[in-house]
Amino acid sequence: MESLNHELKELLISLGATVVGFADVSMVVKGDIAHLKKAVSIGLNRRLTDRTIEILEDLQKVVTLFLRKRGFRYLAIPPDSSKRSDKFISRLYGLFTHKIAATCSGLGWIGRNGLFINPQYGPRLSLATVLTDAPFEPGSPIEKGLCGSCFLCVRYCPANAINEKDWSIDRPYEELVDIKRCEEYRRSRKTISGKPNCGLCINICPFGRKILKEVYVCQNTG
């Protein structure tokens, strides 16, 4: 139902979402959530605010209210920060990730650095997802990596944790990066706000650099 897509997307964009996509996830949802075959994927440019998680959670509430009023069922998968929480919902991360919804909706792909890459904003989006049984019209899924001949993240990763594999829908993104080596390197560096620090694979990615430059200019001239 394209009108349903349009109505919700316009609402979310007006409230601050950077990108919004709709996905058919029937092939990946299983068990108790198998009836929720569609997903709303919300992306927020984390460079624009230090309230990213709070805003994403607010946008999810908008989606759930939108669906509830129309009699559809839903399940909000919180932003990535909830992975380490004790909430029951955090257990779903092993079964369903935001990256699945985002790639299935056509918003982007998984880069060689294991991060979700949007062609306009690069790896600088934070994601949240709402699963639902609403009859949204799904976007065209992206099923393979589109990094092309760029190997910057591989070449300059200080931990040598990124291999040269390309992501595809049938290859789990975890295979692209040696997570243990990455985490060990980050722990060895000075922390910022109590969190391990690196982020070079985000900063060096050429996708989204134009947007990053525009944000920098705006912040320093506004």
C-alpha cells in the first residue's frame, strides 16, 4: 500500500528522521515473531545530534502509535545501545538486526568494514526498526556490497581487523571483520565517555563525505 508508506515516511521525515525504508523480512523472521513479515527501517544521521538514541526511540513510538491506531501488530526493536541492556527485547538481536531491515528495504548495504553503508550518508547512520504485519509496499532489497574498488577501510584499519571480502545477502556481515581483534585494539586506546575509541573505518569511508562536509560548514558558520 504505497499510500500507507508515503503517509508514515512523510511523518517520520518531518519529525527528524534522515531516511526511512520499508522491507519484506518474511524470509528472516522466525518463531514467535514470524507473523511480523514487514519492517519499518529508520535511520538518523548521528552527526546531527548528540541525542541520537533518544530521537530514534521517539520516532519508533511515532511508528507504533501510527500502527496501533490502524489495528496492525508491531514490535519495536530498540536502537543498538540496547544490545547490552537487560531488557527482554535485547535478546532479539541475535535473531534480527537493524542491518537486515535496512538492506532489505533498499536503504544501503553492508560495507567491507561490517558497517551499514547508505550511498548518501555512508556509515554515519544509526538505525532502529519496527517489525509489523502492516501491508507496507517493500522497497527493492540490496543483496550485495557496493563498495566497488574502494579498500580504504581495509588498508588503514589500525587493528588489521578488516579483510577484503565483499558482503552479500548469503554471507553474514560478521565474517567481514575480526571482531575480537577490533575490540582488543579499541580497548587499548584512550576511552571517550567511558567507551572504547577508534572509528577510523567510519571516518575514512568516502560515502557520505559530502554530507559530512555540509554538516561541518553549517555547524561552524551558523
